[in-house]
Amino acid sequence: MTVKDGTHGFPSYEHHEQACGGIADFLTRVLAKPRERGRYVFDSKYPDVHDPVMAYEDGKYYMFTTGYGVGMMSSPDMIEWKQEKAPLDPIPEWPKNPVPAYGGHTWAPDIIKVGDKWYLYYSCSTFYKNISAIGVAVNNTLNPDSPDYKWEDLGMVIMSQPGVNDWNAIDPNIIIDKKGRPWFTFGSFWDGIQLVQLKKDMKTPVGEPKTIARRRNPASMAHLQPTANNNAIEAPFITYHDGYYYLFASHDFCCKGLSSNYKTVVGRSKNVTGPYLDKEGKDMAATGGTLLVGESDKYSGVGHCSVYEFDGKWYIAAHAYDKSRNGASKLFLREIRWDDGWPVILDK
């Protein structure tokens, strides 16, 4: 996007449960309702985040993250960040039907401007199961100080249920293709990353989702693994650059502090529907994916990324587990360049 100036017939996924336990701890300690935060102090230059996405409007950058009612921050320079009020306040009631365990902790949002409206997609889920749903809210502006600032919740986009769907309806991302058609990608574990076209209302899927990336091959409802070891893929993000659509995704496990081994992979395609091939020509739907970033001297893992062009420069935003801070999940925001058609992350 360029911006200017399971149970019930599904495997238990032991390792995914461990990862989700880490998410639960993070949400409890850091992203609880304000009155429950206790000793947590917001770090404006190096904030604790999970699953960051970004937008730019009228001289200000905005970031949306996992949090109670969705986390939101703003910055004039991508250096100093200010916490803003949660967009979903009060939290929507509709998720309590498809996702009875939902209590406001809202995962992995996405933000996109279409026409004169901003669309905020968000995930409501259940730890350890694909009892999940994705919703969307709309606003005229991202500026909380504007008289036009008001989020209107439009309700559910899609849901998943054990024994019904071999995918998990979380981690949404929207891409508008070169023909102006909106496409909706999502997914975590199970049968991997899904893609489906949306109607122009930005809410209604057209047909059934198609798998565009996975960690097992072949995959079907009948192919059930005892653990999630070879199904650990999530957090899709698609962007367009110089004739190609690029699919970024996260492999392996987040949310385990210093034991996190999250890594970001990428593939590309001439068509938004794929196939997305890595540098070696392997289809991401057949376990492919070129490593972009993972463990380093500073981080045990880096993942759940988003990628943008702001005023002629490209950036990647992700969360990273900082070894010097006992594996705390911190904001990872770096400039990237394109080298022979592939993204390369620049040192900060």
C-alpha cells in the first residue's frame, strides 16, 4: 500500500497452545483495561507491542496493535509514540455469539483507507481453538481530536469453527489489487494462510477462501497432525511493488519470550491470487518462503509484520523479542530497500 506526503475433530496443537499461553500472559500484563495495568509504564520510544500495522494521515503516523479494544498509538515522526484511546470503546457485542470467550482482548488488526473511509479490521478468538471471527469498523479520520472522529462497527466479516473450517479466522489483511478489487487474507496454523475477494462493501466475501501459504503439503480436512510443528504459519500481509504482489508471513512460534523463534518469510507473485513463490521458486502453498528476518544477536524472533511505502521510502513494522529485556515483545520498525526484486531490511 502506497501512502503519501481445534478440538472436535481438530488436532490439539500442543505447541500452538504454548504460544497462545504467552499471548495470554502478554495481554494480562500489558494490554489490559487501563485500570488493570498496574505497574506497566508506556515506553514512548520503544513500546511493547504485538502485531503492529500502520497508516499515515495529515502529517501523522498511526499504529494499531493487539490490545483491549485494539491498541492505538500516534507519532509525528515514527520515533516518539503517544498512546491513544482504544478504537473499539465500548467493545462490540456481536463477537460474543460466534466467540463466547471474547471479552475485549482484540488481536492482530489491519487498517486501510478506501475512498474517503478508514477500515479497521480486527480479530476475536479463543485460545487454543479456531473459534474465531474477524470484524471491521469504519471511520472518516484517524485523528482522535477531529470532530469527525468516530468508529462505527460494521460487524462480522468471517468466522471459523472447529469441525467446520480447516482454517482460523484471525490475522486479517486487506490488499486492493491493480484492478481496484479488495482482497482479504487471513489465517493462523490449521491449513495456513487464506485469501478471498471482498465485495465493494469491504465486508462481504465473494466465494470461499483459498489457501495461498501453508507449512504442510498436502493439506486437507482429513490430514490432521498431532502437533502444530509443521503448521506454524500465520500473520499474512500482502503489498504490491514493481509488478509483483509480495506475501509476507510468520513461521514458527511467537509469544514465548526468549524461547520465541518467530521468523518472517516472503514470496511473490504476478497475480494477487498467487502462486506466491520464494527466491528458489518454491510455492508458499507447498511450504515455501524466503527468510527475511528472524533470530539475531538482539532478538530471539521477529514476526507478524506489515510493510508500507511512506513518502517514497519503504518500511517494515513487526514485533520482536528483545534478548536484552528478557524477551519482551517490542516494536521493530525499520526501513527496507528492494534488491533485485526482493526486500532487504536496513540496519537502524
